[in-house]
Amino acid sequence: MTIIRMLSVLVLSGTVIFQTSGFLYSADAKIKLGLEVLVSKKLDLIKGKRIGLITNPTGVNSKLQSDIDVLAKIPELKITALFGPEHGVRGDAPAGAKITFSTDTKTGLPVYSLYGATRSPTPQMLKDVDVLVFNIQDVGARYYTYIYTMAQSMKSAKDNGKKFIVLDRPNPLGGLNVEGPVLEPEFSSFIGMYSIPLVHGMTIGELALLFNEKFDINCDLEVIPMEGWTREMLWDDTGLDWINTSPNIPTSQTVLLYPCIGFIGELQQVSEGVGTTRPFEYVGAPWVDADTLADTLNAFRLPGVYFRPMHYQPFFHIFTKQQVHGVQIHITNPRTFKPVSTGLHILSVLNNLYGDKIILPMDNSSGFSKAMGNASTATGLEGNKPAKDIISSWQEGIDAFMPVRAKYLLYK
């Protein structure tokens, strides 16, 4: 075999492994992404059209090739604009940072920010666009902003007479687990616009169908489904490499814990591990007794998880360079692990042990209330209501949501 410095091929146990500039990745993907289905079977949908591509670094195919590069190399296609969500088209902006208009240095295309002065494509941005194509990896949690970038862009497509195409991608949490409170309309924000549970168990394409019909967007929508994805698949079952969806979700392990710890981080009173090498795997504070917290949580025998005492110093964010004591969350069985219920137990124990340190918001303007999507969770915690009772109170909303959800599922 000829060995080329920039690209070599190894065969290990029957799996083809590509090595590019020293980085290994597997092409043993078990599914075909919406992007790949579009290119191989549905190209007529965008041939001859001026394409506005809504993307970021996660918009790759199974060979880790950028959708920008893949589509730009097809002679019959013409990309005229790029649109970026929170963190930007190239993924280099921190959480919450406002992003301005720019020009993509690689392609020379205009890059319009959908997380800056506007969160929707404007008529001026769309003047040279016939069809908007959305290709961004979601994380499966209601309070992640990419799904609302999609919804706002769908509204703009409707208002400006543009077709909207979603290239479907896996839900990394799988398509079976549905849990957490359903958002109440008065808590609507850009981290939760619609009444869906905190963990919804839907792909981004399925959400697009739900948003379009149930919440009256009514744009000219087409979803390109994946091939080979089934609802029981977690990310690691797909054979795909994980690309950071945002700076603090670097691995497929992290994404399982984001809906568990993310809402606790919104309190800004407890470290959620951001600022360490293990974001959302650690939770603690300088005033926590690590052994007590671990023992108390392990006594609940929550499914699929074990809590280990942990001591760490964040390099930035909450408690920068302070000694923090808490737990590391070890997922022992990702199929039985219930992230939202686990996170609620963690917060309940912290509140019971250290109530003088935890201040729970009682209004709908705080980040915590917006993330939870209701006020009753904070009220229940403040009144020392058992975690299991608070979790049970969410079930009525889930029961009402499930038959609505069923209408839009593409993968049975």
C-alpha cells in the first residue's frame, strides 16, 4: 500500500479507519444522514435554486466533511449565503455571545448571524435565496437554542415565500426517553419557545414537523429523513463521530448529562463543571461535603448512574480557581439513565443539605425558571417536597404531549 502523509488507510478488525493529518476517524457509520440522502437521492429539490445554508461545525457528513464543502463541490448547486446560530458558523463564539455579519474566509460567502442583532433571517438576508437548508446537530434538550433558530428561520421562510428543508440528524439521547416538565407558555423564551418536555425524544426533523403544524408556522417545509436510524439508538450506536455542538459539549458522554445538570447551572450558585475538562459531569460548590452528597444521592439507587465524591478547581466560570467539592456523575447504563429526574434529585439533595446557600427563583424571568419551563418545580423544592413527587407532577403534561408527538414521528 502506498502511504501518503496526508491520507492513509488502515484496516483494523474489518473496519476501515481513515487517518488524516494524524487524526483517526471511522467510516463505519450505521446510518445515512439527511445530508447524505439529499446528495444521493434528493438533489432535484435544490438544483438550480439559490441556497441559504443554516449550519455550523456539526453540519458534517459521516466522513466528517463539511456540508458547505460537500454542497459547494456539486456543479448544479449554488450556495449564496451562510447563516449561523449561537456560537457561529465556525463554532468559535462562547455561549450567549452576540455575533455580527461577516464574510466566510474559505468560500467568500456572506455569513449572516442568527444570534446577534436578529434571530431570524431578514428580507434583506434572503434577497438572493430561494431555499433555506437547515443542517445542524441538536442535543435533544428543550433548552438548547438551535431548535429555536430553526423555528425562527421557518417563520421567516413563510413570511418571505421561501422553501425550507431540514436535513435530519440523530437525537443523541435516542428517540424513546421523554421526561421532564412540559413548558408552560408564560415561560416561553429563546431557551424554550414551545410546549414540549425538557427531554422530548424527537429528531430535529420531527421537531420541525411538530413546530410547523402544531404551533402554526405553516411554512413550505420538507424534511429529508435519515436512513437506518431507529428510536432506540443513542449517539454511540450510530457509528458517527461526535462533533462539539457547543464549546462545553465536547463528547457524546457530555450530551447525555447536559439535560441533567444544565438547568442546575442556570442558578449560577453551583458549579456544573463548566470551566473544567468535564463540563456537566461534575457538580459541587466550596461549601459542599463531597462524601455526604455522594452517599445521599447513591442511597436513592437511581437507575443507570453512580455518584463519586469529587474535588476540583474550575479554570473559569463559577468558583474560578477555588477548591470545589461535590460529585462526578458516572453513567453506568445510558439506556436506563433518566437525566432530568437525576438532575432534580441532585438539586433536591443540595437544597435539603444546604438550603441556606441555595436561592430558588420564584418568578418566570430567571434562567432557571425558563429552563425548567414552570414555577412549580422551584416552589416544590422550596417547600421541601420530595423529588419523586415533583417528578410525578410532570406526568400529566407528558401524557398530554405523547399523542401529539406521535403524529410527527418519522422513525417508528
